[in-house]
Amino acid sequence: MYLIQLARDGLKEDIREGLESTEFATLGALFQEASEVEEILEMKKTSPTRPRGRKRKTMRFGDPEDEHPWDNPEEEDEEESEEEE
């Protein structure tokens, strides 16, 4: 029990104040609730009026013919050396 109290006292003050309970059965329960409080505080920090930027889609090529020649420069070197022979 002392270890749980020590861990709770070591949390940031704003997280500690946001906890629903002061007693926890396990360290895991304490850290789970602290994590949830931290997520809520982070959501409050970010402005809801500020639009979030969209993630850019990465280009994925499944067909080798669609790949750019500069993606694998080693293959070009091998082809050139075969032509020289």
C-alpha cells in the first residue's frame, strides 16, 4: 500500500488532482487511471476549433513495373555489368 501511495504522490499535481479515487488496489490500476486523466488533460490543451491536418497518404506500389528506377539503384548496376560481358 505504501508503494502505491508513493507512486500517487509522484504524479504531476494536475494528474493527481484529476484522479477519481485516492486509494487503488494495484499500481496498475493507479497508472491506468492516471493515463486516462492525462489523455483528458491533453485533449483539453489542444484547441477544438483548430482543424487537424490530414495525414498524407504514402504511395504504395505492388507491381514492380510501377516502381521508379531510382528506388533500387543496385539492380541497374547489375544489369549494366551483365551487358558489358
